Amino acid sequence: MKKIKLIYNSGAGQSKFKYFLDPIIEKFMQNDIEVSVFRAGKNTNLYEYLKDSDEDGTYGIVVAGGDGTINRVVNVVMKNNIKTPIGVIPAGTSNDFAKHIKMPNNFSECVEKILAGNIQKVDVGLANDKYFINVCSAGLFTNASQKVDVNLKNVIGKLSYFITAVDQLFKFKPFDVRIETKDRVYEKEKINLFLIFNGSSAGGIDKFTIDSSIHDGLLDVLIIKKCKVAEMPNLLTKVLSGKHFEDKHIIYLKEDWIKINKLRGKCDDPDVDGEEGPKFPLEVKCIKSGLSMFL
């Protein structure tokens, strides 16, 4: 009998997943798959649960949660060279990476996709010493998931991110960076934010990139330069509609390696998949085909 290790975040996505846990276990068992369940909290030891996955016959590691929960599992898997494939059930607030790989919102349909056994190698990002599956970012709006009030998020979901982001808009000041890729250098750019995508979506918005793929060995880099407050609404409208790529305030690149150093100004440390990331200077690379996933 095959075995699945199911990890779920009880606090993700307004805490709804726990009510679907038993039907999901039943669906796996009806297909002759034994299910082991791990309830992931902030300080639980995922390594102890996952370390023997390759040796104990585990068919797949299934993660039910948002991008942050997936990020924690991916970091354990990558840092410990675990080869067991990962499946995703989008049970978080935003579920940006699950959206990128087109996982259904219906939990039962997600299980069916995992049961179909379409396992593929996908790219993974590495920012200094921290892996990310969807996005590494810093600057305006990018750490809203960390700053948001947890109680507010549990009540109103995605809207809480928007409220937190609007509050930042009136306090934020651009910062200076040096950007280096294999082919070019931007010596001193004053920017509002940058997003480095392995996926394509952030905060529920999926218009940031052009043909972003988890199979091409490249990361999609979107940098928004300093602009006047009066220009910001028009630029945001372009971003929301995917018409921002030729705007004078946008730098858009596809790279397998990039280095960003903060030169001057105040900016929180980078964020990876909505979780606390590494500190500047930031060196980011794409690990091509570094992870096995159910797609």
C-alpha cells in the first residue's frame, strides 16, 4: 500500500481546512493509500516528520496550506535532499503558487490530481540560504502578509492584505539598490519594490510576468522604480491589467541569477513566499528541475 504524508496548517485560510480533513483522508484510503497526518504549527519540527520519507516508502508529501506552509516544506525537502514528490492543496489565504500550477480550489479535485500521479521536475528559487517556490521580494506592499493582523486575516481573508498595503503606501519611501545580472549592471536605481518570481502570482494578482514557467530554468524579475505619487494609480492600473512592461518605471528581466544590494534608504529584509527571508545583499538563483511535484 502506498503512503502519503499529509501536512496541514490549521491556521491557514481562515482555518477552514480542518473541516475537510476526514473526507480527504477517506478519498486517499479509497484508492489504497495510507495517510499519515501532521498538524503544522509555527514551531513544529517538520524535519523530524519528513527526514525518512525517501526510505520509508512515502509516495508523496501533500501540503495543505498557503504559500508560507509550502515554503517551509520546500526548505526542509531541499536542504535535506529529500526526493519524495510534493503535492499541493490550496488551503491558505492567497495560494499564489497553487494558482500558478493550476491546482483546483476544490479540495477533492486536488486529491484527484495527486492520485493521477503526474510527477514532474520543477524549478526552485534560492535566495542566499533560503529556498522559495513562488516569489522573493522586498519593498512597498511586499511584506503585507507578514505585517497583517492575524485576527483580521482570519475574518476577512485577502482583503486584510489590501488594507495593510494601503497603510504602507502613505509611509513608504523609495530606496537605492545596485542590481547585477550575468549580462548587465544597474549601478544605482531608486526603487519602490522588486519581485523575483519562480511562479507568476503574488497577492492574488497574476499579471506581473510574461510566460513565467517553472520548467525554463529562469526567474522573472519585476522592478518598479521610484515614481511620483500622482503617477502611482496609473502604474498600478497597468500592473493589474498586465500592461506595465513597457512603462518607463518598470525593469523586467528573465534571469537565472541576480544580485541585489541595498545601498541607501530604509527597507525591510526580503520576503520569500510570504515568510521572513534573508538579509541584504541578496543573491538569487534558479535551481533548475530541483524539486519533484504532482502537477
